[in-house]
Amino acid sequence: MSLHLDKQELENIKTYKYRTNGLTFIEINVFEYFWNFMASILPRRLAPNLLTLSGLIVPLLSFFAVMYYDWTFSKVLPNWVFILAAAALFWYQTIDAIDGK
């Protein structure tokens, strides 16, 4: 089975631009300003994919900290491990949000 597109459909593909929209009140009124500020302090020549990849480092450190203390997920972990996990999640979300700006 093959797919054939007419001229109008091909033209629509050429002019298509992906856009996201802020859906939550906090994203629009709080995080957008924070993300724009963070994006403004980064060098313009930094590739978005490199930025996202570097954002993965902190969550990996968090993962390895959990694995170091308990491979079986059956022990109580130190409180700082949970704080690190929360910070790692915030870090990755921030880096992922600013990589397109």
C-alpha cells in the first residue's frame, strides 16, 4: 500500500511549523520567565541536543546514588537521596524546556 499526496498536501508539509503551547497557569506565568532567563545566560552556539544530553548527567547521578545504597529497593534510603532525585528531575525538566529556546 502506498501513500500519494496531492500538491496541496505537499505544500502544507513544506510550510508546517511545530509549535507547543503552554497549558498550565504555572508554566505560562512562572516557568516561562525562568526558562527564558536560563536560556539567555547560555551561549547561543550551544547545540540543543548537547544541552539535553548534558541535562541527563544529574539524573544519572541520582540513579547511581539510589543503586549504591540499595539495589533491591527494600531499604530506607537517606533523606539526601530523595532531595537529589527531586533536584535531578527539576534539572532535567529545566534543561529540556530551554533547549528549544
